[in-house]
Amino acid sequence: MAVRERKKRKRNSSFFIKRPSKRLERKEGFFILLPLLFFFGAAIAGDLDKGEIGERNIRFLFSSGICPGSFLYAPKKNETLYSISRKFNMCPGLLKEINDISEGEKLPNRLKIVSANFSIVIEREKNVLTLYRDGKFFKEYSVASGRDFSTPLGEYWIMSKLINPPWVSNGKVIESSDSDYPLGTRWMGLSDTRVGIHGTKDPQYIGQYVSSGCIRMHNRDVEELFKIVPFGTKVIIKE
């Protein structure tokens, strides 16, 4: 009787998934614990500072477990990682990382998809960039902005994303390998072509007003943000 009941419980359990990819494995304790941690974490968020909340949110976002705001998707014939990314408005980098997919690798039978609408608010006076998910606080980053408050206020969208792009200054092309290359490891260009969000080779100036109008970030931070926000992400720059 006990054996029959155990088998019945096992058949009726639809909470676990059967190895859809290398990281989305059937780990019974893990997949129960992760959603519980998410809910309880939200309940005690008032006891955490913004830094702790942001790091917790990043861990959940980049984890392989299914938690609130994510679901499993079965790729259709002829779909690619990039077409699926566009379909669900996800960054390909995020989709690859949470599903442990290498470039050019065959897609697994199931993919973890994150359903989210990310947006960015930059407070020029505080030199703070805040990432929001579905209108709620997600993570805060320290940045540097323009000298004499030259960073323009307004509402923009991310229109380009580049890794180590060449920089043109006074008609001269400066490559990422050059000693005077200013952009750090990532560039996200806004709909105002005068402004971008990028890394820096001078992290000691983060938090200050030193740029010609762009938003500078620590390279580790801009690389993280680069993976999260897709093209078209709204960026608001305010006082």
C-alpha cells in the first residue's frame, strides 16, 4: 500500500522538470526551495538594504531554477536562440547564460524564459542608475555623469549595444586596445545619439561628474546590465 501511494504521488507531481537542459535538472529540493526563497525574500525585503536586495534579485535572475516571473518553453522547429530572444524580448546573453548554452550549440528541448519589462532611471544629481523590473526596484548601480550637469535630461531608449566598440575622437579612431580608449568593455547607445551608457578605464571617478555627457559605470556593472536589458529598454534621465 505504501509503495503504491509513493508511486501515485510521483506520477501526480508536475512541479519537477525532466532535464530540459544541462542546468535545468531535476533537483527536487532545489526546485521547491527556490520559489519559497523568492516569496519569503520578498516578504523580508524591508529588512534588507538596496544593495542586498539587488544582489538577491540578480542571483534569482541568473539562476537556472524556475521561479515567479519565469517559465519553460519548448523551442519550435527552425527557431534559433536569437529568434526566441526577440519573441520574448530577452537579451540573447541572458537566455544563453541561464540555460547554459554556448554559441552555436543546439538548443535543448526546454528553455527557461524570463518574462520581464526592464526599465532604467538615472538620477543625475545622485549619480545613481536604478534598474526596474515591471516597475519595481531591481538593482541600483553607482555611475559617473557629465561635467557641469551636461548629461541631458529626458526619456530615451537603448538603440545599440556593442562590445569593445571603436571610439572616434577628433577624427581619430581609438580601438579598445589603445591606452587612451575611454569606453570600458561595453557600450549601450541611447536614442539621443550624444549619450551612451558605457564602462570605464578609470573606476576611481565613478560617483563624480567627469564625463562629456555619457553615463559611466564600473565594467563589471555595465557587463551585468548589458546582459539584462534588451534593445528598446526605456531610459529616463532626471535630476
